[in-house]
Amino acid sequence: MVREQWEAQRPNGIGSQGTAALGIMMNLLLALRSKGVLRDIEVIAILDTAAETAEKTTGELDGEFAKLVAGHIRQMIDPFANPDTLERLQ
């Protein structure tokens, strides 16, 4: 309920769209890794760069949202840095 209220305060449903986008990105990276196109270290580099880019967003409201997004992206790194966790995701 609180999450719905928070997302409702965002313009154009950014909360829902952002969550969906992160899920799609994670699935894409998992698929590329499973096909051998990307190694774990490359996936980690992509996610780290995405988090750094999000953190550079300026503005009071945008900055707070960017920190939240960057935190979620950094959480996505853990399965690739810890192979035991990654095997449970697949």
C-alpha cells in the first residue's frame, strides 16, 4: 500500500515502469550470460556502470530517485558476484 502511494507521487508511473525495466535488464543479462555472450565480470561492469550513471542524476527529487535506482541496480550485481546465488536464479 505504501509502495503504491509512493509510486503514485511519481510522474507518469515511473515507479512501475522503472521496476519493469530493471527486471527486463536483469533477464536480458542472464540470457546473454547463459548463451556465453557475456562473462560474469562483464555483466558486473555493465551493472556497475548503469548504477554510476543513475547516481549522477542531479536535482533534489531526481537525485533521491536516482539513488534508489542505483541501489536496486547494485543489488542486481550480487548474483553475478556470487555464483551460488546465480545458480538459484536460473
